[in-house]
Amino acid sequence: MKFNAEVKISLKKGMLNPEAATIERALALLKYDVENTDTIKIIKFSLEGENTDIIRREVDEMCQRLLCNPVIHNYEIGISPED
Amino acid sequence: MKVAIIRFPGSNCDRDVYHALELAGANPDYVWWNQRDISSFDAVVIPGGFSYGDYLRAGAIAAITPVIEGIKETVKEKKPVLGICNGAQILAEIGMVPGVFTNNSNAKFICKWTDLRVKTTRTPFTSMYNKNELIKMPIAHAEGRYYNDEMEKLQDQDQIVLAFAGENPNGSLEAVTGVCDEDGLVCAVMPHPERASENILGSDDGLKFFKGIVNY
């Protein structure tokens, strides 16, 4: 069975995010007063597997081995069957 | 002293490191990312550059290539390993040194000479300096801000190798810009000693990093 996986990677709470800070300053230049700006990276792919649980375990392993750096990142995994 | 210079697609300081190692009296040779066995070498230098285009995170892709297994074996054999700039980011990604080098606080690529303090002389690379000696070497990176949530442990275990002495240009935690593993044999530094290895370059303060390898 084929599944779509989506990994959302964000910086841990309290980590400085220079990209988000720059975006917030740029928005201020356009007179938009915003706060709590953040950026999140999303990695999407599809893969074959027996069921959602097995796929989730596999994607979690990918996050720990390559997609994220556990020192600075949090991640969320979304799995859905391909239509 | 045979020293392996590891090359990944996108490495670009490999030839500079080769030159500096020769100046120091070492016998360097290039090794590609897909060579697993590097046991014939006495030491390893991972040079700077933009391996795999810095995709995902600087150093993240290089960190899973076959040569990394060889580098881990090198450390088990108590041979020294030095990572410079992108090489430092790779060593942090593998977890061979603690912490991470991430995006500069000002979100810019910074290329400039910096004043640095040698914080420990127990690594082979800093063995020829005096503790707290002030030296001058350039940095050139966008992802060099050192972060570690266990800074106290790092200090207690004497794992801080280099710190910015004047301005802290990239926002590194406690101005740290070089760290080593617990044994002091694996060393990761963001500044470029090879770009400060001859007076004609503006300073030869970095040459002792390579002389230290030969002396080890």
C-alpha cells in the first residue's frame, strides 16, 4: 500500500531563528506589525508499506538519522494513504 | 605522517589544506567521500566548502557518506581528526563533537578576519599554542553560530578549543567557535587555519594547527 508522508521540522522553543527575525523586520518595513514569526520546513514524499504504524516508525527513524538534528529541532510526522 | 584530506562534492578548501599540510611537513593525500577504508592514514582533515550544496543543513548529507565510517575507525585507532568550517559542521552533524553550528544570528554569510583565543592545548592541533594565546584567523560561513544546551559540561570537560576574543560575529553561545570530543582527538573549528598558514596571506597563526598533527 502506498502512503504520503509529511515531516514538519521546526526549531525547538527558545532557539534563535534568524530567518524568521529577518522576515519580521521586512514585514515591519511594509508597515505590518507582526510578532512570533516562525519558519517551518516541510519535507514530503510517498513510500510503500503495510500500514500507518510501520510507515510512521520508518519515517521517525529517517528524522533521527538524517532529516532533523535532535540538538535544535522538533518534528511532526503526518501519514496518509495515497488516494 | 600521512594525512587524508576528505573530498565531498562541493568541498572547496581541499587544495588550500593540502598546501598548508605540506608547509607543516606532512604528507597529504586526497580521499573521496565513497572510500570506506582509510586505515593507511595517520590523521584526517575534513576541509571547508559547501558539501552537497549545504542542502537540508550544512554537513547533514556528508555526515551519512561511506567515508564517515572510515573516520570513526580512525578515531578508534586514536588518530587525530580535524574538521574545518564545513568539516566542523559535518563532525557536529555526526555527533563526533558536541553541539551544532547553525545559521548566523544576523542571517548573513560572514567572511572576515577574527581575533581568537586558544582555550585548550590538549588537542594535537592546539598543542603548539599557549593556553589563552591570542591568534588571528579568518572565518567564512553562513552557518557557524555554535549552539549546545550543555555548555557547563563542555567547560568542565575542557572541550572548548577556540573562542572569539573580540567581536562575536555570528552570535555563537559564549563566543565558542571550536570544540573537541572528550578525548581531544576530534576537533571542529569554524575559522580557517589553512587561510592563515603563511605571512603572505595576512597571518601564519594557523600553521601550528597542521604542525601539531605532524608532531602528534
